[in-house]
Amino acid sequence: MNEGGTAKAKVRGASSFHSETEPLFIVNGTDVGTSYVSAANLVAAMEIVSVRVLKGPDASLYGVRGGNGVVVVKAR
């Protein structure tokens, strides 16, 4: 995370389905929104077991909210 807590993540690049470009974050099965900073503050890096990046048809499970991609984090 950069100083000031303004770090962002992009899955698809500059053009996106919504005006926002941030992906949806799912941490241990819970939708935590599109803020990378909020998602990063929920889990210590050493506790992360896996990270999957979903886009296209794989992200459709999350409906229109997954239109910019989905980052699925599993932690201990």
C-alpha cells in the first residue's frame, strides 16, 4: 500500500463496464467492495492462502458488480 492509503487495483485496464475501474474484492467469501485499501486492511499478507483473479465469464457469478473483474482472497 502506498502512503496515504490511496492504492488502487485494476484487472481490465482503463476502459470498464462501469465508470469505476476497480475490481470487486471477496475476502474469505465476503464481499468487501471495490476498495483495495479496505480489502488489504482485512488480511495480513502472511495469512493469505490463495488469490484468484476472475474476469469475463468467470466473474459473471458476481453479476454486474463483477464487471471490472473480481479478486478472490482466501486467508487463514
